[in-house]
Amino acid sequence: MPGMLSHWRRRIGAFIGGFEAGLGNRRLKGFQPSRAHLNTLIAAAGADITARARWLIRNNGYAANAIDSWAGNVVGTGIKPSSLIADAGLKAVVQKLWLEWTDDADADGFTDFYGLQRRAAREVFIAGEVFFRFRPRRPEDGLVVPLQLQMLPAEMLPLTRNEVLPSGNVVRQGIEFDRIGRRIAYHFLRRHPGDVTDPGAAGETVRIPAAEIIHVIDPVDAGQLRGVSKFAPAIVKLFLLDQYDDAELDRKKVAAMHALFITTPAPAEPFDVAESIGENGERTMDLQPGQIVMLEPGEQVQTSDPADSGQTYEPFQYRTLLQVSAALGIPYAYLSNDMIKANYSNARLALLEFRRRTDAYQHAVMVWQLCRPVWARWMDTAVLAGALGISGYEANRRAYLGCSWLPPKWDWVDPLKDAKAEIEQIAAGLKSRTQALAERGYDAEQVDGEIAADQARERTLGLSFSAQASAPDAAMTPADEAAAAQENATTS
């Protein structure tokens, strides 16, 4: 019956026409994509995709460069918070305590909180997801706020764990859901399935409440439970391109090992020159610079003339890397470090598009899924532990948790032109100084406080610095520029 229904649909589609993409004609006859949900596809192939992505990053220069470029642009030196607490004094206390705590944030002790952000950006790109577990600490541990974060890679949550529990909850791909679909817990492995140095029992799991876990993921389909690597559409091309490069390099190496070939009608007779036997039993002789070798009658000398890859090698590499670049969402120049093909205009265009994608990712993934939950848990822990004394915190918790997250500033392609354009936008009321400073990754109140402190110190010390002297064109109007030009012409 299903076969007849499918046949009937094809006949109707062929009769009606309409969407060519839905027809079963000769060109599309072999195009039969799977209709399985993404969760099913990830369960079947997710582990292999992640393993291959990690292999490429360890062994392929383009993959390693792409992941470092992505993490550097998404996180850089850190996506940093700016509390929205109205009380300036309390805000300063909160910001200072947070800065002190960031050094203690990593449970493994390898980096600070902003380093964890960078590692998270890498993991989500490689494996499609990463997990963080809140680790409350005791007062005697000596932390400014008794809280740390433990990073758990995607492999620690088994994709094959699917069951219905006696309570009625359902475990799907290691995630436990209640009867209305809320995440209740995660069933993590106690040891990494690929780490043979860990003496723990293989396959043993532990149930961790969902409130203690942060699941960072960039979903691509509705209803998706687990992540899929960003490398998925590029893995095949990267791997085959790597093999092609290796084969080409090895061919060149083998060809370069042979300088001359001598053919003779009587191979059994020895040469008149000193010869030796090679590793594979072939007769060889060494050539010295300027040496003249007398050959027997009938012997001929043929130089090694290996076939060249021709002029197709470079275009083929370029086009393949362009496809990989598009699949990864990384500009070609960032993927290959090839700046020769870029000029100012197309480099700026590619950079603007990349920044739009990065901005969206920073907000939807890094800030929403990682930074905000950590800030909320940190504030709660700091108040409960007495590190922050905030009266009425529980009653006004939402107001105290208000926070803006400032990504690192983008470096300008043309700093002078971009700075002038921004100054004109502020002067015309198209943007505020607060917005401009936030786009650079700075807190406006902090910057204003530093400027006021600098100016007070300069007055005390009798110092005077002119902003006009350092950037005379920035404050000049068109009339001023015309007058200056006329004065210069008269003087000359």
C-alpha cells in the first residue's frame, strides 16, 4: 500500500508539473533524501560526524584555522557584562566582585570565565553543543563567590540513551523530559567513552538535575534535541582535498628523487662508472657537479620529466576552498589566510556579512544560553553566600539581574574613515555615545568615570591635551576645510 501511494503521488506530480524539485524525472531519479527527523539522523551519525570533525581539526590546517578564527571573532577576549542596577555604587561593587570571580570560574583551573566562553564557542562549532555543570563550593574553598563551572563535552551525554522511566518521564538521547515536555535531568556518563586513562567504570551514568546544567547548542531544526557539527557539510570536501594535497606532494617528492635514467641494450653488463645497489635492488650511481660520464655504445641518458599538475591545480584548490568556506560560514581569507585575492571592497563586504552572522550568534547562543544563566546563578549565589549585601533582593530579583552583555569591539578596516562616520552619526543624533561605546565593548558609565578622573588628574598636575591637535580633521566643518585650503593656496 505505501508503495502504491508513493507511485500515485509521482504520477500526479508528473501530470500536474509545477515544482520541478518535486518531480521524479531522469535528472532527479537518484535524488532520494531521507525523510527522517534530524534527531534520528543525529542518533545514527552524530558520533561519527563529531569524531571526524575533531580529527580534521587535529590534522588539517584549514580546519584548525577555521575554528580558531570562529572562536576569536565570536568571543575574542570575552563577552563581558554591564549590570543595569540603577544604584551606581552598588553597580560598581557588583562589577568588581564579578571581575574577581572570573578568575575562579573554571573548575579545572585552566582559564577564566572568558576563556570558558572561547572554549564553548569552539565546542559548539565542532560538536554542535557543549554542556556546563554548576559546581557549588564550600566557604573553606576560599572563592570570592562559592561557585564554579565544569565543562562537559558532547560525548559525555550518550545519544543512544532512550527509555521510558517508571515515573512516566521519557529519556531521549540522554535528556530526561517530564510528561509536558520540560527538561528535568541529564544522564551523563561518569567517564568519557574515548578516554582509556580514566579508571572509572565504562558506560556508568549519573543523573544530574536540569537546573544544574547549561546546554549550549545552535539548533537548525524545530524539535532538535542534540547538536550537529558545523563541519558536517564540509567534512567530505576537506578530507578529500587533504588527501589530494598529500598525493600531489608525495608525487612531487618521488619525482624529485630521480635525476637521470640510463637505458642500455645489454643491462647485464656493468657500467664503466662506479655503481651501487639501491634499497630495492636497482642499479644506481652518484653524479658529481661537472662530472662527465662515458657511456657504452647503445646506452642512452633520459632525464626525469615528471608530469606537472598544470594550471588547474590552483583554480581547483581555490574553488574547493570557496565551497568549504561557504559550508563553514567562514570568509575565504579567514579560512585559508590567503589575502592575495582580496581587495578593500570585497574584503569589507565579506567582513560585514560575517559580522552580521557573528552578532546574531553572540546574542542567540553565547549570551542567551551561557552568559545569562551564569550571571543569574552567580548573583543568587553571591547574595546567599553574603558576598553581596543587597536588601530586598528576592522581592526585586528581576531588576537586580538586569545586565547588558558587551561583545569585544570589531577592529575597523579603515579606522580614520569609520571613526569620522561614527562621530558624524553621534553629532546628527543617529546614535548615542552609549551605543557607540557598547559596540566597542565598553560600558559608557565606566568610560565616563575614567574620562572624568583623567581630566581631574590633568588639572591637578597642570597638564593640557588638545583633542583637536591629535585629530584636526575630525572637528573641521566643510567651510573650515575650504578656508584652510584657501589659506594654504595663498601661502604657497
